[in-house]
Amino acid sequence: MLDIKDKKSMLIVEDDDALRDRLARAMQKRGFVTRTAASVAEGFASIEQDTPKFAVVDLRLLDGSGLDVIRLLEERDPEARAIILTGYGDIPTAVAAARIGAVDYIAKPATTDEIVDVLLAPRNQNPPAPAKPMSPEDARIEHIEHVFHGAGGNVSQAARLLNMHRRTLQRILRRNGVVADAA
């Protein structure tokens, strides 16, 4: 069996199937040997099977916190490099992530190049500031789209979750190029 520990092995733990698959393909194109997981439990199993050298972990997963995955990775290999990738960033969580071993905390959406730059940066060097930080309006739209997709594309359900009128949500989704049915 090929020992992936000698390569640029990477674990991607993300519950959004499309994002996880896109990120895995992009990382493979950059020379990483990727494995994916959709939950904390799958992430634990993958780390137990073969501890990766790199990890990209979503903060909020359906069965718990990505911080638990980072914690296990740090216990298994203190030299492993991991980042938290999230759409729900806040300072206390970023501090907690750094304390348990994450090298950085990156807000979605992030480019593959930004992620790779952070993961491969020397240990004692701060990663470069983002060239184009996300605006508050872009963060708002990203959150709305995330909730809409999490609701299975159901406008009425997403509107309830967002505490907003259904027609208002439909207008926002149409304005931003997200197909919204009248459900």
C-alpha cells in the first residue's frame, strides 16, 4: 500500500458536498493527495486510519465542531498543518482554533491559492493579508445562500430560518444569480 504520509497528504472535512469535491479536485491539481470527510465522525476515522500532514476543516459540521477534528489531528501529529474554513467567523472561535493547533482561520469563500499559501507558509511567518477581503454585504449574501442551500433550495423554509419575508428572500436570490423557485 502507498504510504501517503511521505507525500502532501490532505484531509478535507466539509459537509457541503459540492464545496468539498471542488476543493479536493483543486488541491489534487496542486499536488496534494486528498481524502475527504463530511462529518466529525468521518474526520476522526480518517485521521485514525492515516494521519494527514495537512487539513482543511469546516468549523460547523452537522455532527459537531470542526475544532474537535483539529484537536485530534494535533494530538496525533503536532507537525500537521490545519486550517479552519468557515462562513461563521468570530474572534473567540478563531482564538480557540489557534490554541488547539490550527495555523489559521479563513472565512468562506476563500480561493484555493489562499488556502495553499496559508498551509505552506513557514511556521513562524504570518500569512499575507487577503488581497481582497470580503465586504459585509458579500458576507451577508454568502450566509443567505448557505442557509438557502442548507434548506434544500426551499425558499419558504430558508426565509423562516433567516427570519425574513419569502418574497424578500426571492428578490435577494434572483438579484445575486441564485435560482429560486416559488416553494
